[in-house]
Amino acid sequence: MRKIVLMMSVSLDGFIEGPDRQIDWHRVDDELHSHFNEHLRAMGAFLNGRVTHELMAEFWPTADSDLSSTGPMAEFAGIWRDMPKIVYSRTLERADWNTTIVREVVVEEIAALKAQPGGDLSLGGADLATTFMRHDLIDEYRLYVHPVLVGRGKPLFRASDAMVGLRLAETRAFGNGVVLLRYQRTDASSPG
């Protein structure tokens, strides 16, 4: 069965963006971007909210023709274009680039999606992640902790009454100071 994998960059103090939605503190160099490409290329689909999808769709469809794009950026442009994408949005009217729009997160539909053959499903976007967490749908967390304190902004994790048991599956330090913390659900809390 495929897994839902949340991959998010986060500041050391737990924010995914600053108070004015800035993410200019992300330290994505060629080493880190190549790592992202390696893992994202194997995914079966990207699951995103509207805001994340629109940000991605503004840049990635043609990033490989931009002379300022590095090799790993150009490579990701092809991965992004070819990957099936599911956008969860009540307001988005249309989307290109191999994208399906879904209006609501329905637990039974996610279970059916996970039961299909193919690679794992990459989850992106904080609001969508919050919804998936509320429905207990995330199997793995890949947090890329950037060496910066943002101070305030949008936190990755919102207050919740749920406790989910996790086990450390991997850590990795990158040359730019970013640290990957990869956690998987323990068997006792694994969603069915």
C-alpha cells in the first residue's frame, strides 16, 4: 500500500513561512535540490492545496528553459510537469499540467488512492497537511529543518488533541546546514 508522505521545509522554531508569507530563508542548494529530486521522482503523485499548486504552477512548467536555473532545478521542472498532481481546492476552477482538482478531503477516497499501485504520495501545503493530520492520514513526515529562527509566521503544526506515535527512520545533515528528520508512524498508530 502506498504511503502519504509529508515533505516540508521548516525553520528551527517550527515555521514554514514568515509573517508576510516569505520563504526566502529556505536554503535549497544543488545538494538539497538533488536529494528532493531523487525522492520526488519516485512518487506516484503530488497532493497539494490550491496555494501550493498555484505557486508551483507559476514557476516550474518552464523552469528548465530559464538560463538562471541550476541543473537540479531544470531536472525538477520535468519531474513536476510529468507527475500526476491532485489539488484539493473548493475554489480552483481549472488546472493544467497533469492535474486533477478534488473539492474535499474524503478519508475513503484517500484510502482508495493509497490502495492503487505506484509510488508513494507526496503531500505539500500546510493547510492541506493540517486537514490530513486531523483525519489521521499521514504515514511519514520528512521535515527539512533549516538553520534559521523566523520568530513568527505560519507554523507547520497547529494545536491538536491527537497524539501520534512516530519512530525515527532517518536523519541526514546537508552541507548547507539543513537537517532531514524523517519519521514514520509506529505500527500501533498506523492508519488502516
